[in-house]
Amino acid sequence: GNSVTQMEGPVTLSEEAFLTINCTYTATGYPSLFWYVQYPGEGLQLLLKATKADDKGSNKGFEATYRKETTSFHLEKGSVQVSDSAVYFCALSRNTGGFKTIFGAGTRLFVKA
Amino acid sequence: DVKVTQSSRYLVKRTGEKVFLECVQDMDHENMFWYRQDPGLGLRLIYFSYDVKMKEKGDIPEGYSVSREKKERFSLILESASTNQTSMYLCASSLPERSQETQYFGPGTRLLVL
């Protein structure tokens, strides 16, 4: 079946450090891939997405590239800020008779000043 | 901007009570979803709906039911609340853009069942 695996947190970084959060997926065919972010006390919001192989999604300095050969969609940011502290969810979506989205367990990021 | 609102941010209920969680979206989205979020488990789909009066079971429907009488409103019902239903409940909506759908989430309702 379809599944998403992302690295366990929490991840703690100092401000301006480089961020990588790993995400791999299992799916047949060609899913769309997403990163959602949940700031404290809020619901999830879309951070970026990619809909086909080799696409790069980007937003707010974050990037992720859809790698079909390694079934991965790792999230990166070159220089994190305290305001990036949040929980990040990797997700995939396929039209398989229903538009269900499968979410990873989430990775909590703490950024220290 | 799409806005998804949930009726309560925090709820405290007693075991055996009937609990209603309401969700309203203002962008005329066909699809609506209810998830529960638990530490280490991510989001798990309870029920979803593609249209008025239509509902489909998600991955963990046991102990829950839903109602969609109007397009903008999707209600989650706990018929007889139990302590293992203490959780964060998230509502979401989306357009039917097939596999490219982006989901728009409400702020969540944190439910405590005593």
C-alpha cells in the first residue's frame, strides 16, 4: 500500500544552520508529493508540492525535489530562522478511486537563537 | 484565501457523552475530511466526503460518524465518547484536482475525554 516515512524528531538547530528533513515514500504509479507545516497552535498549511518526477517545489526558502529513482522528497533550507520552528509533514496523494492523502508522522523542528 | 473554521479550539467531555465537532469552509470545496492527530502517528483519516450527503470511511472510522447536509459544513460525531478518543481533530477541505489536490486545514479542536 501507499506509505510515507520521514525522519523522527525532534530536530534542534541553531539559527542560520542548514536543514534537511528526510522523506521517503512507497506508492505505485506517480503520486503527487507535498510538504505541510504546522506552526504552534495552528492547523496544517501547504509549504510546497511537486506533481511529477524531477519537479522541484519551493517556498519561503524551503525546497524539495521529487526523486522517483530513490522514492524520496527530502525537505531542505539553507539557513533556518527561529520562526521556522514547527512540525513538518511529508505527504503523498494519488487518485485511486478517492483523493486520499497519506501523511507521514511529522518531524518537529526547534530552531534556537 | 480559503478559510476553514472549526467550532471549538478546546473541548472537555465525559465518557459516554455524545460529541459534535463542526467544520465550515467558505470556498465552495467539494471535498472535506476529518483527521485525528496523535503524537508519533501523524494524521489519520477518519471520514471524508466528496459531496453533500456523501461520506466514505477513512482508515479509523470506528466510534465516529459524520454528516454533510450542506456543501460548506462537515460534522464529526462521537456517538459515545471514550477516553481513547482524546486527541487533536483536524478538518480539511479541497477541490477535486485529482492527485494534485492541496488540502486546506482548520486550526484544530483539542478534545479531552474524561
